Amino acid sequence: MTPFSSLTNRIFFASAALAVLAIGVAIYNVNVAVTAKEERELTRGLDEAGTLVEEYRQLLFDHFGREARLVADLPKLKAAVTENHPPTVRPLAEDYQRQLGADLLLVANPSGGVLAEVTDAPVGRLSPEALASIRAAPRETESALFLAHGGGILQLVSVPIWIATDPQEPRLLGTLVVGFTLDPRAAARFRDLTNSEIAFGMDGRIQASTLPQELWPSLSPLLARDGLTPSVWLAGNEYIGATRTLAADAGNRAPRAIVLRSRTERLQFLSMLHRRLAVIALVALLVATLVSYAIARTVTRPLGAITAAMREMAATGDLTRRIPPPAGTPWEDEDARLLAATFNTMTDSIARFQREATQRERLSSLGRLSTVVAHEIRNPLMIIKAALRPLRRDDVTPAQTRAAVVDIDEEIVRLNRIVSEVLDFARPIKFELAPVDLNALCQDAARASAGDSNGADVSLELDPSLPPIVSDGDRLRQVLLNLLGNARHAVAVRQEEAADGRPIRLTTRRAAGGRVAIALRDRGAGIAPEDLPRVFDPYFTTRRTGSGLGLAISRNIIEGLGGTIAISSRPGEGTDVRIELPA
């Protein structure tokens, strides 16, 4: 027997598998959707942060460029630069640097000599290489310059200082350079602004970052490419990064900003969500399993009841078996009730058809038996006629008269028996119902059927808990006597007995549906398979002295009392007769 051979198991496994599949697909879709959403939010936030850094840097750059142009046009500065005297220029440079809030303000003469250099303390003085880069920049036009300096990147705007002595040809007095630094302080401001880690790099090296300096070498490869980097591992944490070129027109010397957001930190809550989903899935799976089993049992319970009833039908031959209606509970299954009612309606119809068929069969049998009855009656009548013939003579002797009277009396008894059996079979039986002790009735029938002492003994196995039933005791006794007589004859034919000397066993017990059962078993010769379907046919008999109406009448009595009778037999093993009666 395989696990899927049972309908209950198939429904259970199918429902459980469907529930598991539905729960699994739902949780998988939730995980995928939430993770994908977080990834999109992370990427979008990263892109927004990069755009914000670039826009804010450009805003600062434009601001300082505009301020530098205004300062370069001031007459006081032009007059000081015209003197080409550093002590004269420096106080003005310091004042303008403080007013602009710039990290660096430098004033140079037309040849590139530095007249004043004012820097913020963290920036420090410019190196000779930085000064050379500034001098190399165009002095007659406004230009931008980026320098790696002072733990960051200097973004400088260079503005020429002109004096219009000749409207047709203004004279260059010098150059004003104003700048601000992308250093750790600026990176920290950008981090607070964008909620992201920031790093600035130039010439393939990180110059400033909000991350610890020992992690900078791991960030340097990101400077070589623009765009998104899906995964960057730093100190055991996974980041997603985006590299932005801050000044596209600056060529290879353009500074770059790296914006980083921690995927590990951002997606931490997903781990908690996954754990909760796992717990929910486990609970839902257990609930789905229990519900699936309950559904399977609900579906198959009515089928089980019908199967049990049909099994009883097969065992007893009772096609009128009914299924008890389900108890009226709040959880009563409407389908089960409907199925039981439909089945009971079907069995009621079968019982009605059986009764009608039995009546039709009885009437049909009367027609078929007319020839048999005529033959059975003709023989006694011929014997009576032959017995009366000597009595017509005048010389009849007393001995002949007595012999004729004896013959006539025997044949009249025979005729009466034939007529009584035919009438018992043909007409509806009138029952006199009263409480009957079934055990006592079986004991009386066993004693009455014993006849002479040489007959086979009957073993009685009676259920003492059987209550009295309402039935016709005399008719039941007639049936039992008929069956016991057949059993004794079968045992006598076989001429064998069991080791306990009791080859006939008569039992009583309770049956399903509030009924009682009488079972008679003998170990006689048995009935041939081809004869078994005809044992209830009128005038069918295998005994030379049998009338063939005993079992037919017995079935009429049992069915008239609302019961069933069934016979099963195997040649050489014996015969079983089962009677069920309503209590």
C-alpha cells in the first residue's frame, strides 16, 4: 500500500503541497520585492547624493568665481597691485580672504610673482610646484585650476586684474586667485548633507574622505572609472559606490568624488524581516498542514461511512443498509449530511424495489408453479381414485375398506400440506409482533430441531447483552427450525463432525445501525456454486424428500419483519446463513 493509495492521503498531500507552494511563492515574492525595492532606493539615493555633491561643489565654485571677479574690479586692489609692493597688497588680501570665507586668496603681478598669499590654517602655504602650476595658468583670461594640496583638493578660480588706462587697450595689472578646499571638513559636510560616505580623489589617489585613512587604498581603484560600482567591501562591510567627475572640462586632472552607501547597514533590517518571514512561514506551514488534514478528513469521512456501509452490504447481502445521519453539531458537514441522505434514499428505493420485485416474483412463481402444483395434486388424487375403485364393488371386504381408508387419509394429509405450503408462499404473511427474547428463541429452536438423540449437536454462542426485540416469535422459530433442519441434513450427508462434536454453531450478536444478527454455520457438504443463486427459488431442492419451499418461505418471513437473510457456502467446507433484524 503506497502513501498515495488513500484518498485521504492524496487530498492531504495535495492540499499541504498547495499551501506550502503558495506560502513559499508569497514569501519569495515578498523577499524579492522588498530586496529589489531597497536596492532601487539605495541606488537612487546614491545617484541623488552624487548629484547633490556635484551641484553643491559647482555652486561653491560659481560663488567664489563671482566674488573673485568683484574683488578683482575694486579700485583699492588695483591701486595696491599697481605699486607691486607685497606689504601693501597683503593687508588687503587678508581682508578680502576673510570677507569671502575662501580657503586661499593669492595676488600675483603680471609676471607671475606672488604679491600676497593668504590661506586658511589647515591648508598651509602652497608648495613651489603648486605656485608653478598657478603661474602656468592663463593670466589674461579667467580659468579654473585643481591642485592636490594640504590633505585635500584645492579648487581655484583665476581672475585677471585689468586697468583701463586706454579704452582701446586695457593694461593687465596682475592676477587674483581665489579657491576652496575639498578636504575632510568638506567631506564631512557633504556626508551630513547626503547621509553618505564621501571621498575626493585626484591623480589616482584619495586626497580626502570621511572613511578612515587605512581604507583609502581600497577606494583608489574606483577613481579610474565613472558610474556605479555595485559592490565594494571595506572593513567587512559591503558598500555600493558611485564615482562622479567634478569638472569634466578639466581633462585628466579633473577631481573625482566617490559617494558610498553601506548596503550591509541599509539592508540590516531585511535580515530581521527574513527571520520573521521564516517564523511566519513555519507557523503557516503547520497551520496549513493541520487544515489540510482536517479538510482531507472532512472530504473522506462521508466516503468512509458509505464504504463501511457497502462493506457491510457485501458481507451480509443486505442492500437496504442505511447510514446513520451525522450528529447535529455546529461543525456538521452539510455535504456529509446530503451524501448520507442521498445514500439512504437510494437504499430505501432498493428496499422498495426489492419488496415489489419479491411480490412480482412471488406472483410470477405462482404461475410457474401451477404446473408443479397440478402435478403434486394429481398424484394424491390418482391414489385416492385408485383406493375408491374397490369400494364400488359389492363384495368389498372389511380389510380392503380399511386399507382404502388409510390410503385416502394419507393422501388427504399430503394434499393439505401441499396447499398449506403454497398458500404460505403466495399470500402476504400476517405477523403478530411482540417483545421476543432472541437468545431464548434460539435455545428453544435448537432443542426442538434435535429430534432423535443421534442428531448433530448445536453449539450456541449467545450474546447475553442483547435486549428483547419487537418481532413475531412464532415465525422466527419456524425460520430457525427450517434452517437448523437443513443444517442437520447437510452434516448428515457429509457424515463428518468437528473435533468438538458440534458441527453446527448458532450465534447471536449486535450489528451495526442498532440491529441484531443471527448467524448459523454448519460444517456439512456445502452448496454447489451453480445451485447457490437458486436456493431461494420456490420448489428448488436438492433433497429427495424436500418440498423446495422452505427457504423461499423463510425469506418471505424475514423480509416481512424488516430484516435480511443471506447465504454463503463452499462445497466441502459448509454453509453460513446470516440473518439481521431491526431491534
